[in-house]
Amino acid sequence: MKLIDTHCHLNKEYYENVETVIKEAVSDNVEYLIVSSCSPENWEENINLINKYKNVYLNISLHPEYGNEEIDYDLYLEKMKKIIKSNSKIIAIGEIGLDYHYDNTNKDRQKDLFIKQIMLAKEYKLPIVIHTRDATKDTINILKKFNIKGIIHCFSGSLETAREYINMGFYLGIGGVVTFKNSKLKDVIKEIGLDSIVLETDSPYLSPIRGNKNFPKNIKIIAEYIASLLNISVEEVSKKTTLNVKKIYNIEF
């Protein structure tokens, strides 16, 4: 059985020993990990990680929160271009998108940053990984303007929203939220099945073991939970979601 954690944050600020975290994941059948590096402060650390480990890949971006700050993010985008051109293990632009959750939200700058990163992804023929919170309508309206594919990170929306994303060619990143007691995501998964989902932990956040720090090894818990929801084997979940990841990234894991 082969499992892939399509979204985790492996930084020293979260884990005392990142090497141990990776080894524990591999020992629990998580053969590949895709790290989301969405803060410039972490880019170098994460690049060193993918250079060291054959089974670790990288998504790179500026998180939507950078749209709220009075910074010249175009300078960071130019730096991103140089990084992308120099490393073939960078396989997507993400997480990018819109986050209207906080009081300091600057919607116009967030949209501008979002669109510029979509254009960067198109320039380098890479998929995108979308972060959207309290901004579903604007996210969908922007994505409809571009012919691009990718993953909706940490999807927790309605069946209607799920189908809208899927119809645009996106896959849904399903993580620990599906296991939460009051999560309505269970009903969505029962309706859409495995054809348009991938597995993610978003480590160190959103652990399926409530009240605990999350780890990539917990992808197995999520896979087992989805298998029980759909009344199928965890091996079938593993096989199908791995195939979906290959399609998105056009890579042979």
C-alpha cells in the first residue's frame, strides 16, 4: 500500500526533528510527502529538505495573508521564478488563494496576488494548490477565468461547491476534518467517491487525533476513515488517490 501526503508543513518551528517525522511517515506506508512552502522565511529550509530526501517534493508560493501586508510581493514572485527554474522537485504553486477570515483582510491585494501566482503557474506549466477561507465565491469567479488545474486544499465545503470545483477540473484535498464529529464532509465524500480527491494532513494542523499536533503519518488514519465511509478497502483508497496525485502533478511517484 502506497500513501501520499499531498500537503504538509515540515519546518523546525513545528517539529524538533523533521527527519524523525519523515521516517515515521514512511514506516506507516506514507511513501511520499509534498511540503507546502508558502512563506519566504521557509523557502530555503524546505528546498534543503527536498534536496536531501528523494521522497519529499515541494509546492512553493506566497500565502494569501501576504496580500494583507504592505510589502512589495512582486519582488518575492521574481525570487520564486528563480527557485522554480533551478529545482525540478518543485511541482506546484501553492498554497495560493483568498482568506477573508481576519479583520485585516485586504481583498483587492489578495486577489491581485492570487492572480499573479496563477499566471506564474501557467508560465511554468504547473498546477496550483488553493487556500480559500470565507471566500468561496470570489475564489471560484477568479478560477473560472483561467484554464488551470490543481487541488482545493483542506476542502470542507458543500456538495454543490465540491461539484463546482470538480467540474472546473480541480481535485479536493481531504484531511483530518473529515474525521471530526460534526463534519458534513462525510456526506460529500459519500456522494463524490474517490474520483476527485487526494489525501492531505496539513501537518502540524488539523489532526484527526483531536487536541494533538498533526503528523504526516496520520494520513493513514484519514485513508482508513474514508475507506470505512465508502465501505471499501484502505488499499483501494490508497491506489485511487495515488493515481489522482499522479494525474495532477504529471509525475510518476
